Amino acid sequence: MLKIAIQKSGRLYEDSIKLLKECGIELNNGNKQLKTVAYNFPVEVYFFRDDDIPQYVYDGVADVGFVGENVFLEKGKDIDLVYRLGFGRCRLSIAVPKSMTYNTINDLEGLKIATTYSSLLQRFLTEKNVNAEIHEISGSVEIAPGIGLADAICDLVSSGSTLFTNGLKEVEVVLKSEAVLTANKNLSEENKNILEKLLLRINAVKTAKNNKYILLNVPNHQLKNIIAVLPGMKSPTVVPLAEEGWSSVQSVVNENVFWDVIEKLKRLGAEGILVVPIEKMII
């Protein structure tokens, strides 16, 4: 039985549960329990504070854990980063009061910076040859300058609205973060096998989200040019249509280049382009 630790509440909880469900893993209800067992896959899910997950994975209380990369790096536990999950994206940034004139990172010299991420911040400042006083706190870091506790802060930023509300501006990005899957270095062979099966499912779900399945009608005289635009996983599927001189082409297009590809296809005479979401994609 593979023991999985996820955040019991907060920004990563819902996406972690959603991913497990998309992987076909059926769980008992919610995060009000300490743990729950899947009905149809050999895993137990434990609900912990996100800051505690690296320690629990290191100690073997959990075999693997879904956690923010920022927490994984801050805690510095000797565990493996197995997979980047692609959700919970944010950045760990330094912010100063809007009224402060800020030109370069040297303007942080000698300031007091409040943060929950003292190790990551110290490493960043050391790399930049900046000497600043780090004041480690938990909770509402963004209010520290307003109450005179610090001159600046280092905290997680998503949209930046919280900084704006508290009269702060983002000036330096310390780290770009997302949710990651971490694992204990000493998994049993049984649990390694279960983890491999889980990773196959996760990869199928994540790959599907990054791709679209498209079907289009193309004139045969442009078929070669259109196939060059649509490599697909190996090569596009081509099926002759009832109307002479036309074929139906089916392929997979990566989300990052989707609109560029569609524009090229239109210029080459493609018609009736149908875009279909992919639920799972195993390659």
C-alpha cells in the first residue's frame, strides 16, 4: 500500500484531490479525516499541513507527498523530487512598500525582511551579495511593513492582489514554484511498482491537458504540406472522404503551438476543423 501525503487545506488540496480522481483513483470523502483509503487502487491518502509533508516523507510516515516546490526546497529534506505536477504555480518574491524608491537589488542592503522562507531568502541574498536582516515569521507576512516589523517581505505571490491591498510592490523573484510529487528514497519494491503505476496515470492526465485532438478536411493537393504542419505523436491519420479530391486528417496538437498551427492550416486550405479535448494520453 502506497501512502500519499497531501495538503489538508489550502491552495494545493483541491488540485491534488482532483488529479487523483482524474487518475481514476476513488477516495472516501474529504479532508476532515487524517487519512482515507482508495477503493480501487492500492493507496492511502494522508492529510497534513503542507510544511510538515517533507518531514513526513523523509521519516517514512508517508511514502510520497504532493507539496509546493517552495516548501520542498525550504525544508531541505533528503527526499526525491519525482514529478512536476503543473498546478499551484506561484513565485516567491521580495516586495517593498510602494512609497519606497527601488532601482536595484542593492537597495535591499541593510533592510529587515520578514518571511516564512528564511533559508531560500538567505540563499538568494547570499548569491546576490546583499546583506539584509531576515526576520522569520509565520502567518500574515504582508502586514509586517505596515506595523513596523520589517522594511520588506519575501512571500508567495500569485496574482499580486494581496501585495497591492497591503501597499506593497513586487521587486525581486526569488523562486518560481509549482506543486511537485516527492518520494522517500527507500521505498520498498512493492511501493516502487505502485508509484510507477501512479506516475503512468498522472503523466497520461497531464499530457492530455497539454494537447488537443483535431480533425480537419483538407484538399488532397495540399495534403503533403498539411502533414508537414501536423506531425502528431508519430504521423497524422489520413482517411479519404466521399468527395473526390478531399481527405480527413486527424492529429494531436500541443496547446503551446495550437493557434499557430490552426492559422497555418487555414492558410493551406483546411476546412471544418474540429477540436476535441483529450481525457487521457499515454505515449
